[in-house]
Amino acid sequence: MAAERYTADDPETRLALFDFAFENAPIGIALVDLAGRIIRGNAAFAKLVGLPTEKVLGTHFRDFTHPDDIEADLILFQQVLQGKRDGYTIEKRYLRPFEEVVHVLIHVAAMRDAEGKVVRFISQIEDITRHKEHERQLAERAAQLELALEAVRGGFWQMDILTGKFETSDRLAQFIGGPMAA
């Protein structure tokens, strides 16, 4: 049996396809009005903000945005309303109930009417909390390595076996060849 094919020729089919994609997306999606209030959100979005879907509706996005991230988001939002841009992408944090922080990457696009006037926004929101934690851990390890290398009086060396390239730190070069070796 052949897969059922959909065409987006009629408005009813287009709406059904949009609704299906909206509700079943693996990332958060929200429709936002011109004042910044959520007028529709999918289950993934509700999970990101830590609220039931029905409690998200009518809420302004600043109500769950980390206080330190609100200003940058509002500036970009206003620039879209003023026609200076069509959308924006921003990393920010959401505050869930009980002060739990969720790092998100948000892509916001203006939805326009036939005359080009912004009528609402669609936001796609990705949870990047794990990525941010990995970045933090990597930065910590790099700082620890830097401290360890500073503590090693003789310096360090490395050799790329494939190319035969041998490198030393300035400190090791000075240790082996004297102060003028570096």
C-alpha cells in the first residue's frame, strides 16, 4: 500500500499539517502575540518552562525568562516589531518553578499578513542545558590543565607521530637550552 500523500493546496489540509507538526515537534514551539504573550504552545514547550500547557497560555515570555536575559530578548523583539529585522536567534535561560534553570536556544520568526504587517511570532525553542553543562566542564578542565602546566617547572612537550613534528613549551625550551632558547 502506498503512503498517503498530502498536498497543501487547500487551507484545511495546510492547517492540519501545521497542527500535526506543531504538536508533535521534538522541540518547544510557541506562538506569541505582538505584546509577547503566549497564545499557543506545544507540550515540549510547556515541559521546557515547567508548567502545564493551559497555564502557559496568556503568559508573557518575560515571566519565565531569567531576569538577566530579559532585556536582550525584549530589544530584539521590539526590533522585529519596528521592521528592523524579520526574526532573531538568542541563547537565554528559562526559570522553571522552584528556580530551576534551563538553558535554551530560541529562533523567533515574525509571521506576517498579506500586506507584510507582523501579526504574531513563532518561536522554536531547543533545550541546550546539557550542552552548556558540557561547555562548563570543558572550561573547568582547561583551567585545571593550565594550572597544572604552570606548576610543571620543566614545561611539557608533544610529538605528532604521524607527521614527526616535535614541539616543546617555552619553559621546557629554556630549561633545556637556557634563557635564550625560547
